[in-house]
Amino acid sequence: MMTRTDLTTAPWLDWPGTRAVMAALEAARADGARFVGGCVRNELRGVPVDDIDIATQLKPEETLAALEAAGIRAIPTGLEHGTITAIHDGRPYEITSLRRDVETDGRRAVVAFTEDWAEDAERRDFRLNAIYAAADGKLHEVVPNSVQDALDGRVIFIGDADQRLREDYLRILRFFRFNAWYGAGMDAEGLAACERQKEGLAKIASERIWKELKRLMEAPDPSEAMLAMEETGVLEAVLPGASASELPSLVSVEQGAGLTPDPLQRLMALMPRRVRDVAAVTSHLRLSNAEAQRLTGWADPALTHVLGAQPDARRRLFYRFGTRTVLDRALIEAAQISAAEAYQALHAAASDWQKPAFPLGGADALAAGLSGPAVGEALRALEEDWIASDFSLSRSVLLARLSSKTG
């Protein structure tokens, strides 16, 4: 692939906010601000750009003053580390002063500000993330081979891989995440360093681990990266008891059914379908309540095999467990037996399903003369009759049966 020499055709260069923010920074210091990171990397690869990161030779207080002078809202989102977020027409621009590390402990860094672009580049993780571009789109390749890495999808650490990881152990997961999204083959030196340094992941907060895992598992096909994580012991370090062996089959079923990757479903494919394992993962990764509830529903032992269910049985499953839970169970089951067509049939049925409302309520039971625990018992029994009839029993029939319980 040929190397691009500039980004002059990048549409985001002409966004009003981009022009305004860069003009404000350059008014304070000519050529003192450059785009960096994902926006440059993605533009080189032809991938949509959503977030704009800017590096500047200005100190944080100078950045704040420059934005204020231009009438641009500025939020000191990470002042200690030199990061200011500019807001223009609702769009955020993250601006960070050039930095060098003074001290690192694998989780956070103490930094000093610098005006040296090379110093700033050398503290970054991968070569493809250390490419700068001026306001006019001209590329500045501070780290040799970084532009070609971005074009080719090579994920290679800057300098000594072990040192980069000891500075921030989360970079281990970033290595696998970028390989899942862009990788043109796993860099052997980087992979070996990740294996050597994996114990350092114990220092990283669970929330940061899960955030990075989710971004990794959102990739179209993370199978190769996650199998490499398992082989090196990194997967066990962040998700004890997990296995990526069924992930390739899951991805195949997803692609056959035209599904958008879902990190939670992929997490399900990595772990045993047991309530105790779900509880352990929920605690270990500190999942949100919604995520925990979804995993718990999928692992419910009352929800048995679903792919072979007949239409009436499917409707009962949808009613009792909800379509989301049934489809989660069905997808993992389909991956285990390579049954994409069976999953598609169930998915179509779930799309057409509208949950019916049980025709009776507590007021009906009270009007029939029931009271206390008998109200709930009677309604539950009649609801079971109604479900068993494939939801066909009418309100009048149910009322008659309710009346008979008081005779």
C-alpha cells in the first residue's frame, strides 16, 4: 500500500469546529498544534473519524486562555495530565499538551510538559498512534514507519515493548484490541511482551478492563486476537475460566445471520453458562446492573434448549423470559452446533412477537371474593392455564374459572 503524504482531503479538517479550535490554538503559537492519534490513523485507513484529538506545545493554562480568547467553551477534563476539552457546536475536541513521563507505576503516570514532539511521541503506545498532522493536513512522521504501520494495520510498540507495558499495563489489552480491528498479523515481539507482563493487569481497575474488553469484542471478528489472548494467558488474567474456543463459530453464525457484533453475547460465548460463573464475572468486571441482568437471564437454568422449539413453545419462551434473553441463549446454542439457519428462524419469530397482556388482574380476584394469598395463587394458576392454551383463553372464560375457585 502506498504511503499518503497528507490528509488534505479529510472532511473533518473543514468542520467549523475543527477550523475554529485550530485557529485559536495557532493564534497563541504558530504551528503549535497538530492532530494526533485515532483521527489521523483512521483517516489514513479510510475509516470514519468521530473523535478529534489534538496535541499542542501550549501549556494547559495557555490552551485555556487561547480558547477563552476565541470564545470557545473549554473544560479542564484532565488538567493534571494537560488535557482540555474544547466544545464547539456540541462537538468535543480533546486537546493535550505535549508530555513526557516523569514516573509511572503501570496504572497512571506523573508527567511533565514539553515542547518536543519527539518526546511526546515516544511516550505513546503504538507507532500507528503516534502520527501527527498539521491544520492543513500535512503529515509529520515523528516515529519512523508509523505512517506505513497505519496503512498496513501493523500494531507495533514504540521502542521497547516491555517498557511501554510497564508504564501502563492496560496497553496489553490495547495491543489485542488494535490487532482485532486493524491487525495485519500479530507482532511476535509485542505478543511475547504481553505474555511476560500479563500479571501487571491485576493493577488495573476492573472498569477499565471491561471497557477495553468491550471495545475489543466490538470488532467484526476478534477471534484471532482473543485466541492469542488465551494462548498467552492474558485472557485468564482478566477473565478467569474463560475460553475463546467457541468464538470463531459464534462469529460465523453472526455473519450468516447478518448480526451486529454484541460484546455481551461474545462474553457469553467465552464463559460457562452457570449462575455462579455469571456472579463471579459480574463481580470481577463490575458490570452494570443491566449487563448483569442480561447475563443472569441467559444463564437461568430454567431456560433450556431453545433452537428446536416448536412455534407454540417459542411463544411461551418469549413470554416467560423475554425475546432478548431467548435470543441470547439461542445464539450461543447455535454457535455450539453451527446452526445459523435455526437461529435466523427464531430471530424472525422474535421480531414478529408482541407480548400479550394477561386478561385478569388483582381487582378481578377481589371482586370474585378472594383475599390474601389466595389472590396471587389463583391468578398465577389461571395465567399458567392461559399460557398453556397458547394465550387463547378469553377473559370471560378466565373469569368463569376464577369464580369457580370461590365456590
